[in-house]
Amino acid sequence: MVYQLYYKISMFLNSPFLLQKIFDNRFYLILLVVLLMRMKYATYRSLWLSALVNIPGTILHELMHFLVGLALNARPCNFTVFPRRDMMGNYVMGSVGFRNVTFYNAVPAALAPLLLLPLGFYINRYVLPMMPATLLNYILYVLAQTIIIENAIPSRTDFRVAGMYFSGVLLYSVLLIALLLAL
């Protein structure tokens, strides 16, 4: 009897009619993202529950800092995704320390999480169309994209580190303008 109930619910949730209605309506997508974000923020009362919810995105975010810093000779010296409280009482979910931050690597190492945006775009463009159209796959897709896009945004500390070297900001601004003009 339980199996039959599960089977009927599964058939209803994965019916082409319902899936078409959900996939084609951006309202449901926005609703799902808002619900996911509300659930995430509800965990902020507990440091460890918050860390558990944030760990996948924190790993991605800090890994981008680490890899770009490594590639540009910033010499990463520590990598942590264990949460802690800062002096102001805010949670710090993770961090990467560098031993050789200079004008040429401060901006890219600090803004490295932005490299997650092409990953999110790739998943949207090439992975999603290959996935079977089920409600569970859709929810997992929205969850993955929410994690990727939210953690692609550099933190206030990241922007502060990027702005420490005016010559680096100037260098990368000129490069960005040249790239945009070349397109």
C-alpha cells in the first residue's frame, strides 16, 4: 500500500503536464530560490548548522581564491572552510591566506569566485538539457545553481583586498576596458 502511494505520487510529480507547467513558469523557479534562501538564512542562529548548509558553496568560493592565487604566485599558505566568529561577532565560513599578495595578483585572487559564473552558465547550457526531466532533477538543478551563483559573489573582505593595490585595480580596469572594446 505504501509502495502504491509512493508510485502514484511519483507518477503525478513526474507527469509531463505538471513538469511542463513547472519548467515553463519562472514564478516557480523564483519561488523555489526564495524558499531555498529562506531555509538557508533560518540556519544562521547556529554556527554549525549554518556551516553545514553553507559548506558546498564555501568550498567552491575558497577553492577559486586558492587556485587563482596559486596560479598567480600569491602563495596560498592556509585554506579553511571551518566556520568561526570574527571580532565583530559575524560568521566567517572560510578563508584562504596568501604570503605574496602584490599589485598584479591581489585583484584576480580576491575576485576569483566570479569564475564560478561561467561554471553556472555551462551547467545551465549543456548539463541541464541532458538531464531527464523530473521534478527531483529540477530541484537539484535549482539548488546547485543557487549555490554556485550565490558563492560567485565576492565578499566585502574580497573587495577590500582587491582594492588594496590601486595600481592593480588600474591595471585590471584598463585590461577589462580593452577587452570590452575588442568585442
